[in-house]
Amino acid sequence: MTQQEWQDRYAGALMNTFGPPKLTLTRGEGAHVWDENGKEYVDLLGGIAVNALGHGHPALVEAVTAQLSTLGHISNFFASEPQIELAEKLLALLLPVVEEGAPAPVSKPGRVFFTNSGTEANEVAFKLTRRTGRTHVVAAEGGFHGRTMGALALTSKEAYRTPFEPLPGEVTFVPYGDVDALAAAVTDRTAAVLLEPMQGEAGVVVPPDGYLAAARAIATEHGALLWLDEIQTGMGRVGRWFAHHDSVVEEVSRPVVEEGAQQPSRNQPSRNQVTPDIVTVAKGLAGGFPIGACIGLGEAGRLLEPGNHGTTFGGNPVACAAALAVIATIESEGLLEHVTVLGQKLRDGLAADPRVTEVRGEGLLIGLDLASDASAAVSAAALERGFIVNNPTPRRIRLAPPLVLTQDDANAFLTAWPRILDEAMGTQP
Ligand SMILES: *Cc1c(COP(=O)(O)O)cnc(C)c1O
């Protein structure tokens, strides 16, 4: 079948919410995908920061196959080992200090609610914030939290919101990264402050140093919850388990001290480390198998009570087994370090071209600004040359490749990059 025939069938059978698809894909392996003509592409978008282990990773295939052939779906009238294990694992990853320091914790550090997507995880969190007895939420301009009515109410973009108003909630949007604006918006009536540690859909916008710590302090001062949406940034994407954790690079580059010598100072305020009350994750969590999670830490984990929320599929054993396999593989293959090193090489290489005015992000969540509004043309030229990239705004390109992207694939893209820009933006002066 030709590309046009696929397009016609698609348009005739699927609602037109996404516009025409770029391609019809048939197969994937690692960070590569193939279209129906057999043309090969390096997938530098990874299903929008989802395919952490790339396509067809044996660990993920085996985990899903084994679980599905043992016990697939059971509903939340029943529990399963993968579900309990995954909840415990997420809490341990989220609060490593608590896990290391505490001897057999009497009260667990938090509680998890599993969903099937990111927007659903945010719906859980939104409902959870209502259980504080307050209804006001402060969120950021440029933020993205999903397309269901609650998550949409927390998303600032007019084009997404306007057709569906009135939306639930009492939401104040503040400029992202502006501490003073946040301090002015949060009051003693505020239930929660909702932020992404980096704004993914906006084209990977990174806040100034100390912004999350300031948000933590402001929320605490007013008795509000700090809710971090790590749906795109979490689960290893930025080279550490969560973007609000300290960076691995800082750990690695800390000077080695001789025994007895003074420890390097840890008093310096950390750039990222804060302790939130709520964290939502999804996207890369199970490497492409649909899942999301709302994690309430401390008291926030106990705000939802029996009957307050529910889901039929959420937390099913197959999705949880898939997530456990992804996490185990990230650990066993040392992917956090790989992502940190490869991401830096990619950013340096992309920034070397004068038609790129800024490169942002950490690990393999990369955003860059072009010198002109050429992102659609750049994305098309890249596709033509066999590279899948994303153009979230007219001037911005986003990359969120599989965490298993190889050095060779990264090099191939960096080699093609100046040619891609030539084709899309004209040759360098
Ligand atoms: C993708 C995304 C969502 C929505 O997740 P879906 O699975 O598409 O519902 C919410 N928040 C952030 C930060 C995201 O990147």
C-alpha cells in the first residue's frame, strides 16, 4: 500500500485530532524504526519520551510475555506481586535517603496510585489536592499536564483550553521560573503548587537554579502541597531517576578525598534536590506499555480514602511487570550514566552550528532554539534523511530518544545535522 493509501484509510477511520500522521511505521528495533517501504529511521523522539529501552528490548518483551501468560488482568478487587513490588520500588527510588537511612521503616514514606496514562495520574493528584479542604491550585504558564478535563484545567495553553471551558478548578497561572510571581500567587487558601521540573512540551524549558527549592519553601510557608509533574522528565530521562534529584554528574565529579581528609562541602544549596508532596510519572515508566502513577509522599499519600478514586485497568500486573523490567534494565545496563554522557555530547554537537541559538535540557531530554521559525522544515528535512525529531513550537526542536540510543546513532545524527539545517534553513553565510 502507498503512503497516500494509508493516509486515506487513516483519515477515513480515525478522528482528526492529531492531523495527518507523518508515516506509517511497521517495525522497530533499539532506537531504529522502519516504515512500510522498508526505509529506516533513527528514532530521536522515542514515542515522545516513552520508549526508554527502545523498540523490542528483550527484557521488556520477556517480562510482558511471562506476566501475560501467567496472570494478565485482575481488577483492583485483587492485588498482585508486580503491583506491590513496583509501588515499593518507586517509593525507594523517590526517597533513596529514607530507604538507606531508616532501619525497617515503621511507617512507609508514601503511597502510590497506578493509572494507565499521564493525564490520569494528574487527575488522581488533582483530586488528592481537593482532600486538603482547599481548592486553589497554582500552575505555570507554558506547562503541560494532559488533555482530560482536570489536567487541562491545569494546562495554560489557550488553544487547548478555550474550546472546553468552563474547566474545573480555581487555577492561577504564573510565569515559569519566576519566584516572585509564585510567591505572590500562593496564599493560605492554596491547595497545591504544580510544576514540571523542566517543561517538556514547551520545548524543554529549564527553570533558573533554585526555582524548585523556592517553590518548596513557598508551598510549605502556606501549608500547600508541592506537586511535581515528572511525567516527561522522570524515570531516567534526564540522567537520574527524577529531575528533582541531584544530578549524577555532580556526584561523579565530586573530588575524591583521602581517608581522614576533610569531606567536600555539601553545604552548597543543591540545584535540583527538593522533597515534593506529590510526584506524577508515566511516559517512560514502562517503556511503552501504558501506565502512569501518582505518588503521594508522607501525609499526601494518605489523603485519598476508600471510595475516593478508582480505575479498572490501573495497576494491572502486566503494566507493572513491564515497568519493573524497565527499571531493572536501566539499573543493570548503567543507563543513567550513559544518558548523562551521551546527552552532553549531543547538546555540544548540536550547539556547534551557528543556526542553533540555544540548547537546553539534561540527559536525553534536549530542546534547542533555531535562529528562525524553521522547526517544521528542520523536522521534515531530518525525516527525509532518516531521523525522527519533534518540533513542539515554530522555533524549537525537541529530542527525547530511547535511553539506549547508541553513540553511533548519535554521531550519525550529528554528522547529518548541518546538512539538515542547510536544507531547511539555507546554507550558512
Ligand atoms: C505527556 C505529559 C502528560 C500527559 O500524559 P498522557 O499520557 O499523554 O496523558 C502530562 N504531563 C506532562 C509533563 C507530560 O509530558
